[in-house]
Amino acid sequence: MISKTLPLVKDAERLESRLKEIPAVPGVYLMRDESDRILYIGKSKKLRNRVRSYFRDSQNLSPRIAMMVQQVREIEFIATDTEAEALALEANLVKQHQPYFNVLLKDDKKYPYLCITWSEEYPRIFITRKRRAGNAKDRYYGPYVDTGALRSTLHLIKRIFPLRQRPQPLFKDRPCLNYDIGRCVGVCQGLISAEDYRKIIQKVAMIFQGRTQELVDLLEPQMEQAAADLNFEVAARIRDQIKGLQSLSAGQKVSLPDDTVSRDAIALAADTQHACIQLFQIRAGQLVGRLGFMAEIPSQPALANGGQELFQSSLSSPPYQGGERGGVEAGAILQRVLEEHYQNVESVEIPSEISVQYDLPEGEILADWLSNRKGRKVTILTPQRQTKAELIEMVERNAEYELARMQRLSDRNSQAMQDLAEILDLPEIPHRIEGYDISHIQGSDAVASRVVFIDGLPANQHYRHYKIKNPEIKSGHSDDFASLAEVLGRRFRGKKESPPKGRMEAEPTPTPTPTKGGLNKEEISNLSTVDNEIVDKPDLIMIDGGKGQLSAVVAVLREMNLLEELRVVSLAKQREEIFLPGESLPLPTDPEQPGVQLLRRVRDEAHRFAVSFHREQRSGRMKRSRLDEISGLGHHRQKQLLAHFRSIDYLRLATPQQLTEVPGIGPRLAQQIYDYFHP
């Protein structure tokens, strides 16, 4: 366990001593925090130079990496003979430890992934936007740019193959209609073995690996064999599967003359704020997948034509050191994207050819590493003419379209935040807005929600649920004012206390669970870097309600001496009126102006989040039986009691002697049941 010393960045003598121990040879470096957790794993052809670059005062690190450097207590390294060995070792270590700061691109849940949960006995298949939330054995495919196409593909696959259709069984003791019509194999009732079901899932995985034609070639002999064995029902089912698979690629418009080579094509488009990267997967001459990545860029000159202008990217690694000016070339960004992408795919998914928009700084090393993984030669080339160059131009054009869409969205959000700042007379644009709402039915199952918008966009990783703990709020008695006061008190109480140096200050609820090998998003978001300041201080707090709700929140903030530091407003539903503390009349605004529309989006999202949590709590309460509260009374004995007495009412009237007549109910348990109903 690493001792709780100062971070290396604050201990110049120990830092310099540690840097001198690192050799200037190829290898991999591992940065650890005070709890000995791995924060980041990187590679370099000169370890000492790369590691030293993190701690230079002149180095313009991204906020993400600057935060990581503040936590580094120890640096380990593993020297290798070649850069190719360092690349392979880095890939293995990242896959094993999954450090939080090794996420290359901005994780804003923009693009969805498809997940297959191989960690479960009966794997599930679903679409998710959380890349690293599952077990290490689970497989993720994507991120897919076209969400609609992904959902359509998954819907068609569930029609072709008999897969698990529901996340939860509809009935306890029998399969649902999907089993009767052949859409499911009865997973919920164990009507198929786990081994046989995994064989079906393996076929589905081949589709998302771009091996559809290989799957068709595999199914055709099985169909012919089934027909030869006079098993026509099985042969017909396989025939329908083959037709369905062929229909998946029937509408593809991209077709190359060389249909024997599997290739990926990657290109990017960038401005002063964002870099959009697109990767097209071409298999058997058909476009089978279009993946998208994005990165944020601090204010720097835009990428010029030809990709020769350098710019600083907020990738998870420090600026690429291959150039004299210490910036990141377009080729370096593409290489880093390819490295991270192919680290997370199976070897059969690696194509034989990769076409890139710009030359990669370490293209030969990457090609050798991919060749070793695939077991066959992998070629990386920069096409200049003919069909392959036209393919790269098409990929770049798609990246430009996505970049233009992001620019329009960014401009709309900037305009809305600027307008909101003028409406509320704020000194600065409100980059972080928190919205709060309460949900209940006449006081029952009262809950609250907190949503966070950063730069005008929802930041789901900062959302929070709250269960109202006030004993006065119960079924038949509601109090939104007290509920909001409680939630705001729990959000900010104690947040101005300076946490111990190097420690994390987390919100009271819920307690975050660390991810394997690193910090999770809640821990990262709750890091306090400035003493005596509010953690994650919002620029604006929006309360769903009118003057009464706002007054309750203002009172609790004044009690905590935070009213001067936090700007709070409320938005009433009926007329979309904005109220300020101490003002009896709403602000003169137009409900359709951009700033008010932004507040409405925050309000509506807070309402949706609160209502969904309330429904979840209410549904869970309605499903629970009163018998669950009796210690030692399991589900099987509950069924026996209800079968014997027919209802809870008759069970309540039973004597201990009558209770013992039920099989499995002894005198002691019978007395416990009787005492529960007769306190």
C-alpha cells in the first residue's frame, strides 16, 4: 500500500528523484494514487521524456489529465526492447486493469454501444451508452453513429434468432407468448441449456463483428445436412435465418470492387473546439458498420487542409511528442483512436487492411502489433487515388457532416446560455446548471431528483436520486417545500469543509462504487481541488415550482450561509414564469426565448427523472408482500401459508396452533407470525 504522502507534483525533490530512475528506453508506465490504484497506463519510445512531460509547468495539459496528475503518488515502469512490445504490453495492461483515465475520447454518452453480457450464464444483448459499466468478460461493439439503424438491426436479429426477448420473466412458472411463436427458447424457465444458448449468441456476435457472410457460409451446410436428414423443420428455420442475414446488407449503398478484402477506413474533421472521427467497416465489399468518436479541443488554430496544422487535443494521453512543437498531429489522433479501438475488439474483428486519412507517426509498429494479434498480415496505408482514396473522402465527408451538426448544437446552447445570463443578470455564463424536482402521490413514496446540464447539455453521470427521509411526509401528507429544503440541505451541507489533502469528498447519497482498477465517475466529479470551496459548485440552481418552493430553498441556503454564493431561481409550470429570491413578481420574459427554453429543458428533465424514480419505488412497494417483513419466513413458506389460509386477512386471524398446521411452520415461527399481526 502506498503511504499517504504528498502528490508527486507537490513534492519536487521526490519527483525529480523518481524521474531520474526512469530510463530513456521504450516501455510502459503506470501511475498510481494514494490507495495504490492505477490511474493511467501509457507507453512511449522514451519513458523518461514522456513521464517528465506530465510535470512540466509549461505543459498545457487538458483539465482531465491535470486532475489525474494531482493524484499521482507513485510511478512504475516496465522497460521493453521495442516500441511494438510496449504497444502490446500497454494493450494487455489496460484491458486487465481498465484505469479510469485511459478513456481516450470524451465520454458524453453521445454514441450507443451494443453489449453482450458473456459474464452471465444466459447472456443478454442490449444497447447501452455506458462503455465501461459492465463486467470485464462482457463484450461491447461500437460506438455506432446511426442509433436508428442499430435498433433496427437488433430488432431484425431478434426476429431471425430465438433470443431472450425480455429483461425480466413475465411469468414465474411458465414461458410467455414469445416462446410459443418461436421468438424465444424459454430462457426464463431454463428450457434450453446455457451451452446451447451461448452457441446462438455466438452466431449473433459474428454479425456485429462484421462476419455476416462467414455466418451465412456456416449455416448453409447445416441447412443442407438437415434437409438430407429429412429434418425439414430445422432446415426451414435455418433457411429463414439465412434470408434474414442477407437482408441485413441488402440495402447497403457502399460497394467496392474488391470484395475479398476486409478493410476499415478512418478519417477526421476538426475545428477549434471538437474533433469528430469516423471509422467505416467494410466487409466483403459492403459497409457493415459506421463507428463514431469525438474529442474536445482547447482553443487552438483549426486543423488546416492536409492535416499539417498542429493542435492540442483533450485526449487522455499528454500531447504527442513526435513533433518539434509538442502538439498533436492529425495522424497521431487517428493512431491513438485505432490503438484504443482495436484493444477492445477480438482478433477476428481486425481487418486485413486499414485505410487512413493521414500517415500515422508509428504506423509500422501498429501494423506489426495488429498482425501479431490477428495471426495474419495487416496493412495500413494512406490511399492517394482511385477507389480507396474516394472511400477516405466519403468517410471524411461524413465526419464533416457530424462536426457541422455539433457546431450547430453548440451554437444553439451558447446562445441559450448567453440569453439566460442576460435574463438573470449573471456575471458569467452558467456553464453548470442543476435542476431539482419532487415526485410523489399524496405524500407516498416521496422522492426527489437532481439533474445537471453542463454547457447546455445533460450530464447524466452527475444525476442523483433522493429518497425523502422526513418522517412527516408520508401517505396522506405531502410537503414539497420541506422536501426541497431537505434535498438542498443534503446536497450542500458540509460541502465547504476542506477535505483532507488528496482525499475525495463525496455526496452523502449515494455512496459511489469504485470501478475496477481506477476511480469511477462519481469520484472524479466529486474531487475537491480548492480549499474552502463548494465541490462541483453550480452556476445556477433551478427549482421546479413557484414562489413557495423557492422560498423554502432560500431559507435552507441562508441557514447554511450559502445564499450569497449560489444563484437560485424557480420556474413555474403554468405560464413558464421565472421567480427570483425576494421578488414577488416573475421576470418579464418570453416563454419561447432561448434562455427560458433552456430552463424548461432542465425542468422537464428533472421532472422526468423524478417521476421515473417514483414509479420505480411505488412499483417495488406494491410488489412486496407484508409477509416479507417477518424474519425467517421465506418465499416458499409464504406460498404455503397463502395456499392454506387463502388470504392475508384469514392468516391474520389464525392462532399459533392453527399456523403450525402448515407444513414447514414450527411453533417458534408460528409465534413470530402471530406476534407480527398482534403487536
